[in-house]
Amino acid sequence: MNRTYFKIIVFGILILSFTNCKAQTNEKPNPKINSENYYEYYQSGGTISTTTNWLRRHEAVPVIVDELEKNGFEIKQYVLYELEEGEQIILDVYNRENDLGIVFNTGHFAFINKDQRSTRTYKQDKFKISGSLGKRKVYDNLPKNIVVLQETWYWYQTQNSLNDNLVNKKTAEGILREDIRKNIAEFKN
């Protein structure tokens, strides 16, 4: 590869990285948007380029931990939990006192749709003793003490220009916090 071409690519990556970091550090949650109305703020098409992204597990779990700790829950992360049938799953966050677990189902649908909020399916990849990938297990009916949160629910959008009517990343994190508070309400002492 030509050295000049390589320098142009590296320079472009640095500019894009700086632009994205700068936009995210100035971001504030939109107080008008909450878990009840955020699908109304989804923007598709139009003349301005809009990018949709989702909170990933590595971003969501620290938010979940923080919200549970703020609400007085003592938690452990990534706990191997045995279900009544003897099967085991890994809970992203667990509170022993209330036997409360939270799992964050990774993966999302390509298109945003409010009906996706009713999904409670949890999928977990299994691994063999040798370390190779085993069969994916789908759980459609986890017990009520295990809260299933879906990556596909926590989407956010960005544009090159500032737009206060978008669900930004901080707002998506706020929606995740709202969902956690709603789900743990019955477990609070």
C-alpha cells in the first residue's frame, strides 16, 4: 500500500474519532424523552444523514450496576445461576438477598419498532469443555426474578448537526435506568 494513502486513511480515522468523542462528551439526556414516548422520536429518511446505534452489553452492564447500587442493591456480576430445571445461565448482574438477576440480551433488529419492547426471549451461546462454540440456547420463559433487557430496546441516533429531537446515547442510558427501576420496584425492601 502506498505510504501517502496510508497517511490519509490514518488522518481520516483520527478526525472521525475526535469528532465522535467530542459529540458524546457534550451530550445531555433529553428531558422530554422517556421510556413511554421515545419511539415517537425515531427519525428515518429525510435530507440529513442519521445514524442509528444501540447500547452494547459492555456499555449497559455498568449502567445496570450503577442503577441497582443507587437503589440499595448489593450486586455481583456475571454469576452462574441454576434454573429450576437444572440448566445454568450466566446472569449479567445478580442480587442474592432478593434472588434477583438481570440479563442483557445482545443483538438487535435492523429496524426500530415499538412492538419489540414486548420481547422477553433470552439467547445465550453455550461453550463446550474444549472451548469450542456449542449450541445456542433460547430461553422463552425465564422465571420472574430474572429480568430480561434487550439490546434492541436501547437505540440512539446521531446526526452531523446538533438535533435536540433525537434520542441520543445519554437518553438511551436514561431509558435503560427507567426500565431497571420499573423492574426492580417489586424487589425493593
